[in-house]
Amino acid sequence: MDRDLSRKWDKNASEANGFCYRRRKNSGNNMSHYRGRTATLSASAITSKPAPSGKRALLCCISYKKHKFELKGTIHDMKNMRELLLHQFHFPADSILILAEKESYPSPTRKNIEDGLQWLMKGIKPGDSLLFYFSGHGTRQRGLHGDEIDGFDETICPVDFETNGMILDNYINHTLVRPLIQGVTLHAIFDSCHSGTVLDLHFVYNITTGKWDNNRPPAGDDSKGTTGGKAICISACEDYQLAADTSAFSSDMTGAMTSTFIRAVKGAIMNKRKISYREILDHMHHSLKKDNNVGCVRSGFRRVFQRKILQDPLLSSSEEFDINTEFNL
């Protein structure tokens, strides 16, 4: 999809009454210094980077360094997720594109993220397994398109969101979900606030009833489905919830959802057994409910400290499936 459509969505969203985002006033923390920052790879280099067949992943981890809303856990999330892909799921190193605030990686600006998403989908073929992982800030804001059951669009926040805007769920769906052809599977993992239905998939698994809830647009619009492929999303929390950073699961500060997800998968692999989507979801819910050492919450753009983690990881999909199915990438 071209970038004009992305900008159109962003313009519409900016004209709505934002629900979570508030620009900081006179804080001295505006992000204008990112304008003109030269990433290790230019945007054109990202889109022209060879896109291997088979397994392919885009990891986007944003710390928002030197700002009051800085996140301490995302850099560790990136390292841990990369290690999981390389050693547990055998992704080739050159099939993983990383956007992060480190000199060896392209900066996670809005343009670079959008170019990275285009790279992830470039030339996909039946049999391909794709992964998009995001660790950073997320928000929700009033929608203008009538395509959300709760009336809100979810967004992710690039490092330069204050100057160049956020990336809306509509854009992410149009770029990652709609082009999925038969035989191609996309897994998306979001460790950010308000990320429950950020991929706008048709079905959301209800852990209480053990059934899939219909998440199609209220008007019955079917335009957010795939073109025959399959999309599965694991989100840190419900659309109305916040996601936490914590040191409860390791010696480093990490995203609570990322840590519990990786621990579930690695635990099964180390015990030489397969793990299902249900087991991963159950493990994350159990671990997060049990933990009392949060640290702080990725609460929009402020640090909120609380004693317990109050988030419920969510599983959504472009189609209903048996969640006792083996999880694999």
C-alpha cells in the first residue's frame, strides 16, 4: 500500500478527539531532534533489502530514549525475541530485520516502520511464515470510520510520533493482513498498551467461554480479512488495558507479556515437548496474575507505578481455529 493512504488515515485520526495521547507542553522533551537523524539503513535500503522466502521477521523495539516516557525493557525484549527466533525457531539471521535505537540498526521512525512492513510482505509465496513483533508505546483514539466495535482505533507509536504521527490499526491491517495469500501465515506479537485488536482481525478468543467472539466491523464490512492466508495475533492486553514493564521474570527490565511468552515457549522446547496456543495463553495469564512486582506500566506517555500487573493477553485470528493446535513459527 502506498504511503498516501497511511497519511490519509493519520490526518483523519488527528482530527478526532484523542483518547489517550496528549502532547507534552513545555516539557523540553519534544522529539524534533529525530527529524534528520540518519539511520544505519536508509528507508530505500529497507525496501530494497532482499526478502528471503520461507521464514521472515520484522522486530520493532522502541525505547524513546531521553524522554520522560522512556521504556527500559524494550531493548531486552528485542534481544530475547531475536534469540528465540534464531535458536528455537531456526530463522536465518538475514531473514530478521530489526528496527531499534541502537547504532547497528535502522531507527524505528514512522517511515522506517512502514517500509519495514512493506519489506515483510514483499514477494510472499505459499509456505512462507512471517512474524511482526512490536515492543513500545501504544494508544487508542476515537475512530471516524465506523469500523470498530468499541468505536476506537488502536495505534502504535514510532520513535518520531510527536512530529510524524502514529501508525493506525487500519494501516497495519491493510498492509499486513489484506495481502496474505493462501498458504502464507502471519504471526503478529504486540507488547504495548491498548494492543488487543490492533490487527483488526475478525475473531477474538474469549478465554472465559472458550469460544471465538466475532470482531468483524459493525457494518458487516469484510474488507479487513486476508486474501486466503492466515493471520494470528498475540497482544499484551485488552484494548482498554495498559501493558507493563517488569523485572519479575528476569534480572533485566522487560515487557511483562514478552517475558511470559518467551518463558512459555522456551520451557516447552527445553522439555522437548510441543506447546499449543492454549498453553501459551494460559501460561501468560497465570504468570501475570501471580506476579506482584510490576515496576511500571507502559501507560501512554507517563510512568505509572502499581503493585500488580493488570493486563490480560489476547489472542485474535483472521479465522477460527482449534487453539490446542501446536504453536510454531
